[in-house]
Amino acid sequence: MQRDLILDGLRFKLAEQYRENPAGFLNLSKEAIDSALGREIVAKLRNEGHVEEEVRGKIRLTPRGYRAFQNDPLPYSYRAVTSQG
């Protein structure tokens, strides 16, 4: 569950960055870089071809990753908030 929330949040932030500047990189926090879970999530996205890493902790979505994000349903936490309002 925590893993999914972190993954959804990261993908949402990466997509936001991609829309602003597709060539720009997102700098991950030191905590995310040092976290085993954070490294696992980045590695999974990188292996799937959804992100590229300039240096450790500096990532951006690939066009493929952005298309995959657009096709995914909204994260559960976001759906719950928007359906209440």
C-alpha cells in the first residue's frame, strides 16, 4: 500500500514536470535516494523504460512513461478527494 502511494505520487510529480518541461529533470530528495523503497521504485520505472536517470536521484519521464501515465486511472487517493468535492 505504501509502495503504491509513493509510486503514484512520484509518477504524478514526474508527469507534472514533463508537462512543464519535457527535457527537465526532477531532483529526488536525499531521503528518497537513500531509501531502499525509493531506489526500488526508480529502478522499476527505469527498467520499464518509463524514466531515465541523468545521475543518481535526478530523473525524468520518457515519452513512453508519460503516455503510460496518461493511460492509467487516477490514483485512489486522488479519486477519493475529487469524488467528495
